[in-house]
Amino acid sequence: MSHFSIKSKRIISLTAAIFIAACSGPATDEKVEEDKDVYLVPVETIELVTQDISNTYRTTAVLEARAESKVTNKVTGMIEKVLVEEGMYVAKGQVLAEIDSESYQLEYERTTIDLNSVTAEFNRSQPIDGKQLISVKDLEKLEFTVQNRTNQQKVAQIKVRDSKVRAPIAGVIAKRMVKEGNMTSGTDSEMFHIVALDTLQGVVYLPETEMNNVQLGQKAQLNFPANAKGLVPATVALISPIIDTESGTFKVTLKVDNENGYLKPGMFAKVSLVLDVHENAQIVPQKALLVTDTETSLFVVADKKAKKIVVETGYEQNGLVEVLTPLNMDEAIVVVGQQGLKVDSLVKVLTDEIENTANERKNKVTPTTNSTDNNTVAEVKPSE
């Protein structure tokens, strides 16, 4: 009886062990499979490119007329004619207005008569055959009188000339301050304001650290929010040699050609001044960089693993950054998903996945030609 019980217990133990082994076998295999499945961090990458990048200083400026003039009257009197209006183009020397010149003309005639009279007397008093007709002293007085009358005639002639107000420069009448029939308030009263629009200028102030990066003739680009004509080129015309001690800046004057007349003085402009250009620089998008208080870094993909590289950056332009640290051209730059990466993290490049999916879809449909009706039909091939 005891022998049978021991044998039964052995059979029951063996059966239980087999049952447990059978139950635990698949679970162990699943655990092994789970250990084999490693998480791949999804990322997007781009290839490293080389191109030119510039150091551009951006500021603002207000356009000014490079040449302008406030036209004033030199003589007083009634304004008989106003020959120009605001917005009209005038040439240099063109008559803008006429002031009553009758009194000035009479003054000119009087001085001319006086000059002729004293000149005739001076000529009659000249020595004849070496004989003095009058004393030397009186002859010298007559000579001085002739010079004085000559100057008086020239002054009278200038007043007659100035009764016609002329444009000192070529340009456009910006303002007209007088009307016909009015009296001038006095000499040097402003009558017209002329601005030359063919060449304008913009004044910008740069920090003193850029003093050595600016040269005469350097190119700049101006963008006018009020003008949809696009970017307007400009050149550096003047550079002040003095640094303002209060602001730490120096003055730079830009020359802007305006032959078409689209631009006007007083327009607001956004200025981009190219200070330096690095050719064939390593360029990456701004979003590819991880910037902290201590370092700037990026991730690249090498052998399907993420590799972190601490880099030194240079110029920035339009969302692109120059990388001064040498990089491997064969290693793709991570631009999306780098925040979740660690060193040697296994990655899955989404751009490759998208291309593979697109190729698979393209291969599923191939065009074939039906020879009976010459119509092209799409034959759908089942995917394997």
C-alpha cells in the first residue's frame, strides 16, 4: 500500500511539472520576443549642405532727399505771377515766380545814366599830349567815382534779375507758400520748397563693433512696407568717422537711386546691410540646434544611431545657421525629434519611411497599353 502511494505521488509530481512547463513555455518565448523589440525614436533628417551665408545687419531708416532747397526772395514787392504748382518738376534756373520789377528797373536805368555821366567826365579829364587838364588828385577822385557808379549799376541789375525767382536746383516742387497778388513779407521769406527725387538717402546708425566691416560702396537692401515693388538696392555713400559716446554708434548714409520716382522722402524702410560673406559654409536649419546655457549641439545619424555633436556656430540668415565645427557630409542632420534623443539612441528616419511607402504605392499600379483600342489602362497588380 505504501509502495503504491509513493508511485502515485511520483506520477502526480511529474504530471504537474509537465503541465507547468507547458504553461510557462509560450510566456517565456513572448518575453524573449519583447526583449528583442527595441524602441526606435522617429526623427526627420536632412543632408548637410554648403552654401554662401552673409552677416547682415538689420535696422530701419527714413528716406530723405539728398538735395533740397528752400527758395526765398531776394527783393520785396508785389508777386505778379506764380508759374509752378506743387508736384511739378522744375529744371535748374527755371523761373518759379515774378515780383513787380518796375522800381528796380528804374533804379537800374538811373545808375546806368550816372555811370555814363561820370565815365564821360573821367575820359575828358585825361591828360592830352602829356598835359594835365585837372589835378592828379581830382582825376583819382573821378576814377573812384566811376568804380562806385559801376558797382551801383551792378547792384541795381542784380535786383532786376532777382525779381524773377528761379529754381536753384532741379527737382519737384514740394511746397508753394505764396500766391499771386500778395506782397512779400520781406527778404529771405520762403516761397517754395524743392526736393530732388532722382537720388534719395537713408541714414542708419550702426554699433561701433561694425566699424571695420563697413566700406564705401557696400551694398544694402531696402524693403518698403508701403511699396510693393520689392527690394530696392542701395549703396553706402558716407561713413562718419566719429563714434557717438552716448549711444556707441556711428552714422552711415545710404544712397538710393530713384530714377523711376516710386520712392518719396519720408518713407519708412527696413534696411538690410550685408557686412560680410562666408563662402561654401556648412549650413543647417536653426531648428536643428539644441541650445543651452553651456553649449550648442545637434544630432546626426550614423549607422542608424543618434550621435551628439557639440558645435560652434557663425552667421545666421533667414532661419539658417553656419556651423563652424567640421561635420561629416555623409551623416544626416536631425531636424525633428532630436529633443527625445540620447547618445546612441536607435532611430527611425521618417523621411525614409515616407519614401518607401510612396514607392510601394507606385509599384502597385503600372500602366499598360491595350492594343485593340489604343487606350491606356491601369492594371492593378496585387501586392505580394
